[in-house]
Amino acid sequence: MTNKNLISEFARILGKENVMAEEADRQAYSYDSAMLPPVVPGLVVRPTSSQQLSHTIRLCSLHGLPLTVRGSGTNLSGGTIPSSSESVVVVTNGLNRIIELNARDLYAVVEPGVITADFAKAAAMKGLFYPPDPGSQTVSTLGGNVAENAGGLRGLKYGVTRDYVMGMEFFDAGGELIKAGSKTVKCVSGFNLCDLMVGSEGLLGVYSQIILKLIPPPVAQQAMMAIFDTVESASEAVSAIIANRIIPCTLEFLDNFTIRTVEDFRHAGLPVDAGALLLIEVDGHPAQVEDEAAKVKEICRQNQAKKIQVAQSVEEKELIWQARRDALPALARLKPTTILEDATVPRSQLPAMISRIKAIAEKYRLIIGTFGHAGDGNLHPTILTDKRDTEEYSRVEAAIDEIFDAALGLGGTLSGEHGIGLAKCKYMENETNRATIEYSKRLKSVLDPKNILNPGKMFGGRDDG
Amino acid sequence: MTNKNLISEFARILGKENVMAEEADRQAYSYDSAMLPPVVPGLVVRPTSSQQLSHTIRLCSLHGLPLTVRGSGTNLSGGTIPSSSESVVVVTNGLNRIIELNARDLYAVVEPGVITADFAKAAAMKGLFYPPDPGSQTVSTLGGNVAENAGGLRGLKYGVTRDYVMGMEFFDAGGELIKAGSKTVKCVSGFNLCDLMVGSEGLLGVYSQIILKLIPPPVAQQAMMAIFDTVESASEAVSAIIANRIIPCTLEFLDNFTIRTVEDFRHAGLPVDAGALLLIEVDGHPAQVEDEAAKVKEICRQNQAKKIQVAQSVEEKELIWQARRDALPALARLKPTTILEDATVPRSQLPAMISRIKAIAEKYRLIIGTFGHAGDGNLHPTILTDKRDTEEYSRVEAAIDEIFDAALGLGGTLSGEHGIGLAKCKYMENETNRATIEYSKRLKSVLDPKNILNPGKMFGGRDDG
């Protein structure tokens, strides 16, 4: 941004130390965790109070400056990539207070920049449980989680971020404070603006405070690893567990390629000849855990599990979940470019989806490691490639198109938990229809008439927006 | 409606038998369960397919006719009262098919006119559980439940209707089909239009098909009735149960006036000298139920419960819940006009709210029986009066104003589960602020530019809309 007056005005509102106009600073906010071209913003600002946040938005509105709000930049769909060199990136890490943690009424009020895992820890200190645990939880922010409706390993039993947002205060595109939802467990006053803001990817407003639901923690857990010869038998076991009315806390899948890669990375003794692994945790009342664990084992055996390792200690349990957490970093080591997808299907379509991904990998001669939240029907086919290899990359793009076609063809969705952002705009109409896109655009246009809130995301280029 | 051509056109689309233009028919759709003046619509139509529903909306849009969609008219906030003598009431009882009930993937696809209890029964036949159980469930429709985000007795543990809506297809104000959400358990494709439609009271679109989540049923239950000398000790027990990390399936409250009235009505042997009753049910794994029931009993005793009756048979359990179901019909017998409110507060504010209601009843010399979903902080203070007694009725109106002020003052909300409709428009700004109302109106205006979808609700008169 070359307008020195404007920079001074931001500095007057936020303090000089919270306005970053230097090239090096702006570069650092030009990209996120999606494999997409960076866009260097004009300015990066860091409000440290709700009032500063409101002033920031008013100033952007007054000057028609596009603004992209950014937590920790762990977004996997390009949602936090600035729209242009005019953009103002609003960093939320200065808005990181837990304002209230109410153990009697089981809710908390937080600012958007609180780190997810820090919040979960603070809740645990009061004997309470905040279940959403996206893979990025140690760095991601609650505001980012809400903007993307982040999922996580516990989604199967405990739901996703949306299920824990009771209310919020946010600023509209003009910087006016809007109040939605409540600290009460039920609230039907007016439109459900709170849920509309969940997953809105920064296009409809800017969160100022979020009211989050907390629950009593489960008393007992049991984790196990079930080893299968084939992907098919593992995915049949997933369907059978759910069909038998058991809802594990976590039910994760790793294919052989991912298993071998993780083992190379950590040398933890994973069964490298297994066709697939299921990592399963049941939780709840101790007697329920015992019963459900026994049933899960039985169902896995019926579906040709060749071995089931039950964690006998905290350390053994940790080993199981470490394997899951290692999946992405281990795969990402192999090639310069890692593309993590999150196509999602109804659970019973999991075997079909897995075999479609395998066929697509073969057809396009690509390395795709697949792991993910099998219990949710939410897979993460992970394509390993090198973006500089343009020939291979064109095959990657064709493969991604086909993965989405396959998911939609099986009654699924483009995105289970990573959002649309820039990465999936072009597929949106395939999942819905033209009228749905128009309905959504009308909504965006009236709530953000100057199109300054994270423009270009979800619907494509600014001209379309 | 005097326009014969228009009536013929509706008849051509829907069949003569599904177009009701006679005075007597129209009278029957002029009111709902709220105590508000009736408005006789111009026409009542009954589409029997999605296509007919779409054509109906297009015809209304073409001629600028306001339309109010109506399930069974159990609405308690006037949401289904037509807006004017020009209004078309669209009755959904011809759209009553359960299209799919998928036991493997735990979802169902339904049309909006399916009766709530019929649907729950159909799910139970497949060994599945649809928890939302509004008091009107034997007559209410799923579409109505979604439009109002209906609650019920099981809200405390299992949530409300919103927590079971996975996706939907709906028609916008022009009759275009919009697709939102998915049959997958996670979906973040585009704006959260599905949740925006939940609780939208017919103002933003007309549901065509709804995808509902089902869950495995709890294996065991235990119901009990705890008898207290005072309202204060009963409401302290409610707070203590939650604070002790127990989430009962149901946790209901009846005050002494309600107890006596129910006993007069049914003669089931309720303790008429009790200051208050708590009706409690815990459910889940048998061992968990046993533990939690024991803890609940202990907490009730610590909070001065003078007797705790545990249901020892299905019949005894039925007796407990019959008492709760009797509360409204028993109270309603006493006086010509029954006003059922649903102010809601954070649970820990329950004792304060109950004493405020008592003080308000005394101040305005009114009979108010209070019962409700204590575990949710959602009370139903029920004012018994006679609308024709204008002097008394002005005291009733003043009392209602004060009840809402009290709820909002305690950090609560205007409505836990009955909606805003016509009844609570004027209080909306007290809960939120002017900017929130404007934000909501902008949203309405762009999604329904001719203001034909249930005009006058939520924000007041058409001119304001």
C-alpha cells in the first residue's frame, strides 16, 4: 500500500507496532496452507481490542479496501490468501482473550484469536470438555475454526465446530456490531445468524466474540488399532460398526501407502504389510466403553481383521494417535507439493469411494496416500507431486476433478471440513445448482454491498462476486 | 380472494380439491395456537408434490401474493397467521412422504408435512431414534418444527430440531430450487444455508425436502419424580445436577399451582402440597443410567427433596410423564385465555428467574402457572386470563413485558423454542440491537424482494418489513 495517509490512520487506531507495511512482513501473509499462488497484501494490521477491530473495518469500508481476516493461516482451501495487492490482512492473534469460562452453565466466551488447543486445555482445567480437535489445533484459532466450521478426529461422536457455537457478536461490513445466538442452550430469537456465520469463510462479517458450548468430559476411553489385509475389509468394518449402532469417539483410516510412509518417518513399529489400519477410540461410562470396545473388536474380526491391538497404557494409546497425526507430515516429506483433499461421502459409500480414488491414482499415474475420518465418510486423499512439473501437475488437476465427481456421484460433498475458499469455487455448482449460487451471491451482495469482506472466495473472481 | 381467474389457475395446478376459496374453509386457517387476532386469508391451497409446491410459489410471486406456509398450526407465536386478506395459506399436509429412511447411514429424507411423532415411530421401527419431541409432536409437522427450530423435553441431552437437520431442498421466493447441506455428516460447501433456514419462520424460503439425522437409541432409561417443599430448593437442585456433570435426558419443573391444577385434572395422586416437582429421566448405557440415577437422587436429597419416587415399571414412568404432558391442557381449562410463554435463561439463573416470575404475578395480580424445561433454563410461565376482560388483559401485557425484561436482564433470550412470529416482534431490539435488526431485514429484503414470504413476522408490519 503506497497511501501513507491511510497507513498513518491505521497506526493511529492500532498503534504503530500493529501495522505492518514493509514488504517482508506483507510477504509473510501472502499465502496459507493451501497449494495456491500467493498474493501479497497491501497492509497487515493487528487489532488488539473489539473497538480497534470495529475501527479497522470502518476504515476499510470507508476506503473500499478488501479485508481478509486471518487466524493462524492453517486454511487448506486458500480462504486466507489476500484477494489483491490492495487487501488488508487483519490478523486476530491480538484478540486472544478467554473472556468467560462458565462451569455452572457450561459455556465460554472467547475472542477469535484464541488458539484451539489452549482453549481446550483451559476448559479441561475446569473439568470441562471442548471436543472439536482439527488436525491443526495446536496452532489454529477458534475464529478460524468457526469461519471454516472445522472438524477433527472426534467429529463422529461429538460433531464439528458448528455444534459448539451457541452465539456470537460480529461486525458487519460497515463495522456495526451484530448480536446472534445466546448464552442460553436454546434460542430462537430472529434469524439463525449465528449459524449463518459458521463456515462463512470471512465473507459475511468479522467475529468479535464467540460463545462456545462445553460439555462434561467422558469418564473412560479405550483406543485400539485394527489391522486389515485389504482396504475393502477395513471399510466394510467401518460401515458395520455404525450399522451396529456404535458411535465411536474416533474412527480413523490409513491405507497401506500412508502406513508405510508413517513407519519410515517414525519407526514406531506399524504393520507395513497391512492393507489398511483402523484406529478406533470409544469413550463414555466405563461399562459402556467395555461393552462397545468388545463389540468393535468382534465386528472387526468378522470383517477379517487379522490383528487388533488394544492400547493397555497411556503410552500405547499415544502411539496409536501419533501414527494418525504423523500421516500428513510424513506424506508431505516425500514430494515438494502435498495436496490434501477432503471429499466426503455417506459412510456406507466409503468402500466405493476408496476404490474410486485407487482407480483415479492408477489412471493418472499419481501417488495418492489416503487416510482420514472414516467414521464420518470424510477421507483425505493426499496427492504427492511437484507443482513445477507442469505435465504431472496437469494430471493432478484432472485427478482432483475426478475425485470430486466421484464423491458427488456417491451422494457426497466437495468438502467435509476444509471449506471452499479459492480451491473449490469452480466445483460449487456441480454440488448444488445455479439457483443456489445465485441465492448465496444475493445474500453476500446485500450483507457486503462494497464486496470488501474476503472477496473472490467461494464464488470465484471479484467480478463474479 | 375475488379473482376467479387466479383461483382457476391454482385449481389447474393443484386440482380443484386442493384449492379452498370458501369463507368457511378460509376461516379455519385464520389463526394458530397463539392468542392473537385471526386474519382470514384469501385462499388456502394444498400442494401434493414438490412440483406443485414450486408452481404455487411461482404463481404467488407472479401476482405478488403473500404466502404463509402452514403445517398443523400449532405455532405459539402467531407465525402461521396470514398477513392479510390477500394471503395464500399453503398447507403442507399433502406433502407427507418419508422419502428415504437410511439405517446404514443414519439419516432420513422427508417432506415437510410429515407428522413429527409418525416420523419418530417410523425411525423406531428401524431401530433408530429421532430425539426432538416438542409438546405438539402428535400433531405438529417436521416442516413446522424446522421453521420454528422446535425444542422439546429431550433438548437438554439431545438438542433441538436444528441439531438434527443435515440438509434440505427449498424453494426461494421465486420458486427456484435451492440445495443446502448434505446426506454426509460433515459438509462445508458454501454458506450454511441449511441452518439459516432453520428457525426462519417461513420468511426466507419454502421447504421441499428435509434431510434429518437419526441416532442409535439409548439402551436404558430411568425416570423419577423429586418432590420439594420450595421452588428455590428444586431450582437449586437443577443447577447442582448440571454442575455435577450429569446431563439428564429430561429435567422438567412444575410449580405448586401447576401441580394442583394437574392433579385436579387427572387425579393421579400428585403431591398437591409440594412447592415444586422435578421430573427427571436419565438414559444411556444401563450402568451409566444406574450411576447417574443414584447421583441425581443424592443431589436432590442434598437440596432438600423430601421424597423421590423412582418409576419401577413402564406404567409408573408413564404416570410421571403424563403429569408433565397434562400441565398445559390442565392449566388451559381454568380460564378462557391461556398465554404460554417461553422466556429462557442460562441454567444457573433459574432460581432468580422463577422468583422474578412469582413477583411479577403478585405485582399484576395474575395467575401464572410455571412449568418447563428446567434443565435448559427454558421456562413456560403460563398466564391464565380472559382476553375479553380488557382491564385484566392490560395487566397481562404489562406482565409479559416484565417477564421478557427479566429474562434478558439475567442474560437470557426472548424465546427458547416458540419463535418470534407476530407475538414478540416488538421485543426483538431489546435482545439484540438496531444494527442486528437492520442486518436481518437486509437479508430478508434481498432473498424475498417482493416480501411475499410470510410478511409481517419477526420484524413487525409489512411497511417495516
